[in-house]
Amino acid sequence: MRYLNGCTFGFMSRRGFTEREEWKTSLRLMQQETGCDTVILPVAALQDHAYSTKVDYDTPDVMSMDDVRAVAGEARRLGMRLVIKAMVNCRDGYWRAYIRFFDSYVPTEPTWAQWFASYGEFVVALARTAQELRADMFCVGCEMVGTDHRAEEWRELIAKVRQGYTGPGTYNCDKFQENNVTWWDAVDAISSSGYYPIDQLEEHFTR
């Protein structure tokens, strides 16, 4: 796998943001000022709160697949590679890491099966677009700390993604969670949000 010097672009952009021309200038300046050679495009679906089981992606506050196509086309025109990243955020502002449900079934309570079905629909649809655009990598999720222990569901989702996307796949765990993901073998690369205290690196990584 080649080294990717990537920079995130368009985080939390709404549907239709590529209909105006300013974003192209922003992308070009990002490339020039950072020296990056790869666009990481996060498509952030939304759910109402951390215990909601409905993940919305066909909604005005989430960029559309046409927006994804437009960014991909401009990135290629600039000679850049492309990573498409599936994300989900909570509309009430809670961090996605707190999305979590009971591990045992409780009648009338939301379930893991409901959430993974809805999130999976979004991720698989985005993966198909990634295949269409020949994205250089696809990321199935980001900082989903409360879900990381659900290895069986993640493996099933990744298997579905691979039916539609043939490129390399990854998952972006949160800082200090690398050892808590037991299903790294299901993806091709380990990704981590490396927000480690720079003055405590030796302390944390020699344990």
C-alpha cells in the first residue's frame, strides 16, 4: 500500500455544497498550502441522539452522493488520490463515541441490530459510490468507541462493503482504542485518531 499524505476536506458539509464554486478554490488551496496528495472526504450521516437507531443520510444536512462525485472529480483533476470515509454524528451534539445500546435484549429498548441495519445501509451505499469513483481507500467508520466491542456486527458490515467495493478498506478507531478493536484482520489498514498528549507519549506507549 502506498503512503497517503492526506488532509480532510468538507467535514459536515451539507447537501449541494458543491453547487457553488468556492469549494474548488478551498480544495486547491488545501493542496497547495499543506502539500497533501490525498483528499479524505468524510461523509457524515446524522442520527438524532446517541441512542437513536435511525441513521439519516438522504437528508438536506448531509452531503449527497453527487457532492461526493463532484469532489472526487476535482480531486482527480488536481492529481490527488481519494479516501472516502463513512461517519455518523449526533444532531444533539453528543460525540459519536457515546452511541451504544444494551448488549442483551431488553423489550421496548433500541437494539444493536436496529442500529447496525440503518448504519449499514448508509455505509454500503457509500461504498458503492466509492467503487464507482475508484476511491483509493474506503473507511467504514470513525471513532465509534461504544460500538467497537461488537465484533460480529462489524465483520458482517465489512463483508457487505467488500461485495460492492474492491479497494482497500480501513476503520478509524479513537485514540488509545487500538487494542480494543478485535477485528482489525477484517480490514486492510489500521487507522487511529492520533490525538495523543505529545508530552506523554513515552509514558503511554511503554506500558
